[in-house]
Amino acid sequence: MSADGEHPETVESQFAAQRGLTEWLPLKLAESAPAVLLVGDLMLDGWWDGTIDRLCREAPAPVVDVRLRTWAPGGAANTAMNLAALGARVKLAGAAGLDAAGDELQRQLEAAGVDAGWVQRHSEMVTTTKTRISSGGQLLVRFDDGAGPVPAAALDGITACLAERFRDFDAVVLCDYGNGALDGPVRDLLMTSLPRRPESLLVVVDAHDPTPWAGLRPDLVTPNAQEAARMLGLQHPGSGGRQDWAVSHRDELLGAAGASAVVVTLDREGTVLLPSSGPVHRTWARPVAEKQASGAGDTFVAALTVGRAAGLALSTSVDLAQAAADVAVRKPGTAVCGSDDLSRYLGSFENSALSARELARQLQVHRAEGQRIVLTNGCFDVLHRGHTRYLNQAKQLGDVLVVALNSDASVRRLKGDGRPINTATDRAAVIAALSCVDYVTVFDESTAVPLIEQLRPEVYAKGGDYSPEMLVETNAVESYGGRVTILDYVQDVSTTAVVNRIRSAGSAQKQSAGSAQTQEEPT
């Protein structure tokens, strides 16, 4: 697997060219059913909810009459649940106690299709549980139990299961939250075996402190912003400038993690992908009302792993993982995002294009909140990495990104017969599913000037080998004090080139099939 996240041309993959997040993609990924080994700290999450109508006598503390108790696998077990729900064949290794919590954990894992045969149950261990008490949608308290050491016999059992078995898998995920399941002989075995892994084996490290695993040379590590700061012995940058901080420390983070790529998760702000080579890539989380949700980070790691193990490009896998996390945070409790959930979510963008009049009304709300509007336009017929990189850059010029798509008739006028390949409805759905895009509209005119005059964006962005003087839209933008920005041009990447390659490949396959048929016909 190359450092920039692109699969070599010699590797055949049905997903290698997939750039857009389409409704069918999660289902196809599930069909690929990558084999994933997950080793990590297992937990059981409790969610108890009740009513409050009095204070206790002993202290001014509320009395919660519990009405509902639910349990869900947490920690590495939640990552395993999400992997299985997304279609992976999951083998889970870890440790749990011989207690009621361990029984419940194992029952739910097996019911979800997770192979928990390598989970070591031990009488001297208490299963880690995290129980949350809430009332009226408000979390009141969380109490944790079972944070003791993992018995040596359990660690030896995990080690015996793992020995010389890594080649049976497409990916290995390590979930190290400091509870001890990856200590001692388990760590020694992993540090000895995985650095000698075949190139095709993906290694993902999700750890509170990824630095002890740097010797593995992992393909991906996924710290949050606070964990990333601790990796470098620096103070947490705060919520405002976390992306800029991560980008400015890109080389140090990659060095400390020993990784080919670091994905720093930013909670409600999305994520930032820092590959060892190639451009930085951002995702943005979709806004959601406050919910009592947990485990979206586990969902992110699971979807990222499935995407990469199945052959998706790295930036597309990060976009997919962001979409899965968006699904998870909309569910209560410790949530799981499955292939059907993700497919429905991506399909929800199908009819998302707004009329120019409705869009103008929406943008008034954003301006009232002091947000800057960025507008860009184009055909975006067959989405490729030039498009996604360009839109990612455009988003960072302001707060709200609007993408205006040429209508089908407009594309035909510009590109000729045979275009567009995809209808405006399909193009809008794919573009709208990108986390960097806030709104999509479709216009029929030959230029974006009428739309610019109606929307009056603060920034008009254009990609390609242009200058502002070459664009007919420049005068319209500058007439009201707007700014025109030309973004990076990706050499040798264009929709026309992609379409020509697809057509050439199709012609070659037809010729090959015709030749084979001729050879097989009786003389």
C-alpha cells in the first residue's frame, strides 16, 4: 500500500477508482467482506434512564427512579460491532471477566456475528463497565468498574491465539485504551511479528497513546486532538485552531506515530488526514442536535478500516468514515452504523439540490450568523481526486461551501454529445454527500454570473489553470466587493481523461471477449 494512500496501478480493485460516496458503495464494501483481526481493550457500556421528582435525604442529590436499563459492547468491542455491521469478518481478541457483564458482552458480540473465540474469560478479572445515568435526556453521572490489571494467564492466552496467524487477515486493528489487554507478551508478539507483515496487510492503531506502537510502522493511527498533542508533549491547542495546529505539526506527528498517515479526529469539527506524502484532507461533521451518544470514534475507525481493506483510496475512506460517524452520533447510546444505515444516509442526499431562490434564503441565515459564503461551480461529471482535493480547499476559504452544478443541457453545450455521463440529479447526490459541501444547486446558464449576482458570495473559487482575469465571473464578484480565488490545479487529472480511460478499457474488454469467442467457435 503506497504512502499517499493510492493503490499501485498493478493492483486490481473494483474500488480503486471510487471517489464519490454513493448509495451503493457501503453495500459493495460489505460484499467484499474483508477479514479483520481486532485486538484490544473490551468494555461493556450501560445506559440507565429514569425520572427525578425528589432529592435524597442524606444530601441535596437527585433520586433517579430507573425505568430503563440497556447494555452495549464498548471500547474495542464496539469497534468490532461496527466492523461486523459494515460487512467485515471480525476475529476479536481481548479479555473479560467470568461475570455477568462478561456474559452479556460475549452474548451481544456473538449475536452480531463477531467471532469472539479469542476473547479470554478469567475468574480473577472484572469486566470493565461504564454505566451512565440520565434523566430527561440529561446525563447526570457515569461510574466505571473493573479497571484492574489483566491477569497474566489471560495475556498468555491472547498471545497463543495470535501466534503466526496474521496472514489470515486483510487488516489488523489495535485498540489500546490503557486497560492492559495489549500489555506484556501480547505487545511483544505484535511488535515482533507485525513489522515483518506482507505489504497487503493493513495495520490501524487506535490508541490513547500511539507512540509505543511506532515500531510497527502502522498504516494509520487515529488520535483525537488532545491525544495528538500529548504525543508531542505539547499543550492541547483548544477547539478553535485544532486543524491548523495538526497541519503545522504534520511531520512531528507522523514521526512520533511511525505511521504512513495520521488521522486526527476533531469531534464536531470533523477530521484532518495527514498523509506522509500528498495533500492534507479535511472532513466536516454534519451538525446534529445534542444527543446522549457515545462511540462515534469507534464507528469512524471501523469504517476507515473497511474502506481501506477493500481498496478505497485513503481520502475516500476518510470521507466514508466521517459519514458513518455522522450516522452514529444521530443514534442514542453506544451506537453502531451498519451498511444499510450508511447506504440510507448517503441516499438521503439524492434530492438535495436547492433552487437558487431557496438557496439565497438559506444563505441569509448563515450571513446573519457572521459566516462567509464560498461559491464554486462546474460540471463535476465523474468525480475524481482532482475534484475532491479542490472542493476540500474551497471549503477552507470560508464557512459555508456552495457548489453550483451545470445542468445536463449546459454540460452538453460545453462538452458535446455523450456528456454528461451522470445526470444532474446523480451528480448533485454525490457532491452533496461530501462532508466539505454544505449546499448544491443546479444552473442552466452558460456562465455562473447570474447566480453570483443573486447569491453574492464573499468568495468565488475556481480550480484549474486559470487566472482571475480569464474568468467572465470576476467582474460580477468584484462589483460588490467579493474575492476571486484560484485553487490548485491537479496535473493530469480531469474528467475527460477519466472518461477516455473508462471507454478505452471497455473497448479493450469487448475486443478481448470477441477474440476469445472467435477462438472457441468450432471450425
